[in-house]
Amino acid sequence: MSGRRTDVLDIRELIRLARAGESNREMARLLDCGRNTVDKYRRWAEQHQLLGGDLPSPDEVARLLQQARPAASGWPGPVSSVEPHRAFVVDQRARGVEIATIYRRLGEDHRYTGTYGSVLRFVHALEPATPDITLRIERPPGEEAQVDFGYAGLMLDGEGHARRAWGFVMTLSYSRHQYDEFVFDQRVETWLRLHQHAFEYFGGVPRKIVLDNLKAGIVKACFEDPQVQRAYRECAEHYGFLIAPCRPRQPQEKGKVESGVHYVQRSFLAGREPAALTDNNTAVRHWVEHTAGLRDHGTMHWQPLVQFQQVEQAALRPLPATAYVLATWKQVKLHRDCYVHFERAYYSAPFRYVGQTLWVRGDATRVRLFADHVLLATHPRATAPGQRFTNLDHLLLAHAEALTLTPERCRDDAARIGMATLEVVTRLLDERPLDRLRSVRSLLRLAETFTPARLERACARALRFEAVAYPDIKRILHSGLDQAETPLVVAAELPPPRFARPAHELLASLGGA
């Protein structure tokens, strides 16, 4: 009994040896304990008259030990140094005070000089721990599968770089047959793709999926009202399974897959050198079908793969007729430039939603934007980072015009107004080295203020006087000169200059010469 707890059977054996006349030294040797311990229990047995008559049963010895008080004179156990402060400790624990705080207050207010360990043992004796009782629940075939990620160590990517990898495990709760695959991330897209691969591997879908509160599946860890990722909900609706998240911090509720993850780590991954992730996925598939699936399962005592093939596979729900389209949902803010940023690309939404948080759904070919459940926009999916997709109707009119302003568009708009306007616009755009594009835009906007007909007449007047700058034409319109008749300048008859000879005399003189 040296260095270990003395139990009822040890004490009963000590009583039997003492009744047989064995010495304390011999009993200490036989029972592997100290002679002081033997002496204390011998005196306790003498006090309760157990060394004579019939040998007491284990139940009787246990009852006498239970009735004995630590302060009794004949009890061999030590008295705790905290015992004189029992009432204080009981009161503090009833108030919810932590053990460390009780220890500090005992020293400050009661001059206690014992150790923290003594207080800890005393409180544990007052409050014996409740046994951790587990209810094992077995499910019928096809009823449930449990899923989880587990760390898988370092694996090599396509370029030969060592990266942290995780193992995805889906375990069928009835047969314990499992699907394993290694990945480099735990993103929502990866999570959904792994479910698709697992269902295709099993050839069917269980009625319910039990999962931990990982972020890929459950947004908010709350048992009463779990906020499920929209993408995972779509996946569940497509395949027809129910989502059953564990309660927060209760991993034992998916103990079957927890055991499956540990089994992969201990049996398949243990002792392996880092290898390519693709090679490990091929190897783990072979391991599942030839080792894990054919082992004698420690709980069920059957071969998981055989039980799956013979019983559970037929109980699974059939796969949907249409293929699952992988989609990602994300909440994003519409910035003041009227674009959201999603997967390293930019997509426009109506300007009246600027500053609000929108839902984005992206699949392989399309990106759709929602305000709550209202569809706002649909765009093609970007094929390269930094791409920008714009619907001009989403922008303010001035912004849309500025975004599409080009010399060609300006010439087209001017031609619709008239030939004089087109001539003025062409001259301004052809002017070098200055860029007159903004001036041309301002010029064309005068048609909105003064009507296109007046702008055309103003441009005609400007051309006549070779004053085609934007300020000149604006001045013509504001002063109303475009509506006035332009007077013709007629030269007045002037008297002939003095000393001027008549023409016939000049010609005669030239001829005579």
C-alpha cells in the first residue's frame, strides 16, 4: 500500500493478518505499506473489536470506515489543517467563491498557515465530483453520419512545398464505415466539395449529418438556434439531409467520428514522412477499404466495410438526379463607389444600397447580389483577380456618363444635335496638345439647359465668328444672341480719293506708253 490509497480490502486483509498473530513488520511487508500505517489500522480495529470473533465482511468494514469521524481519537487518518475553518469554507463555497480566493482569505482573515493544496483537498472532500456518465446511442442503418476535420501534419503541394494539411472524415454511425480525404484548407467551398465526394463514395446520403460548430458549417455556435451557413443549407436542401450541430463545447456528441479521426491519425498517419497530398489521398482510400474497413471494430465487433455493403448502403437515400452546383455565400459591404469586393474581383450594385451589407452568392459561372432575399444584380463570375463588372444602371447618372465618356460618343451625341455642333465638337477634340474632352462634355450638356436647337444655332454663330471655345458658346446662349438675326455688314460708298485719276485716263496712259 506504499504510495497508494488504502482500500477496504487492504484493511480487511490487515485485520485477518493481525488476527492470525502476524507482527506489524511482517504485515507491512506483505501489504507493501509502512509500519506506521499498519499500527494505526491495528489500533482502529482494536477500538471497534474487530480482532476477535468472526472476520468482518468488506461491507461491514466499509460501513465502519464511513461512520468514523476524522476527529475521532481512534481514527488512523490525519486531520486536515483546514478542519477548524470548516464553517467558513462551507459558507464561502455556498456563495460561489473560488478555492484560490478562499485560501487567500483564510490567510488574511484567519491567520491560516497551511498550503493551498490542503485547502484544495479539503474542498474536494466536501464536494465529491459527480461521475462523468455517458449515454451511448446507436443509430439504425442510413440514419446518421458524423463529420469532422483533424490535423494531418505536413503534406506536399503540387510545387513540392510542405504545407499544413487537415483530414476530413465522414463516419456512418451504424456501420462505422468512413470516408477520408486530406485538404490544405477548411474553407466553405472545400467543406461542401468534401461532402459531395463522400456522398458519391458511399453511393447515397444519410438522413442526418452531425457536425461540430466549425465555421464552415455553423456561423453561430448556438444549440437552440444555430445560424447555418447559407451555402451549407443549400447543400443540405439539394441532397436532402438534415443538419444536426453539436451543442457548443460538447464534442462527445459526435464521438463516432472523433474516434474515426483519431484512428486515422494513429494508424494511417503515424510515422509517415511528408508526402504529396494527392498520393496520401490515394493511399488512404486503399487503407480504408483494406485495413480500416476490414478490421474487427472495437465497439461493434464487425467489419465496417462489410456491414456497410451488406446492410447500410441499401438504407441510404439515393443521390439526386441533378449534379450539385457548388456555391459560396458571403456577406459584403457595398462601398461608396457602388462595388462589392468578392473573391478578389469587383461587382456593381445599385447606388441606393451604398453602405449596406449585402449577400453575395457565387457559383462557377455567376455572381448574384441580394439585399436580404431580394435579387439586386447578376454578373458573370470573374476569371482573373481584379476584374470589374459594371451595370451602368447601378451608378448615378453623372458617374455613368463619366465612365462611358469617349471622343466617339461625344461625336455621336453632337451629330444628333446638328452639323454645326458636330463641327465645333470635332474642332475641340482635334485641338492639340490640350485634351478638350471635359470641355466637350460641358458643351453638350448645354443642350439639356437650353434645348438642342438653341445649342445648334449658338454653334453656328460661333463658327461664323471663329469663336468655338466653350465659354464663348455658353456666353452666346446666356445673352440670347443665338436667337437674334446676324446683320450683314454692307460697305458704304466713299468719295473717290483726292488726286485720283479716272480709270479711262489711266488705261489710256498705259496704252499710249
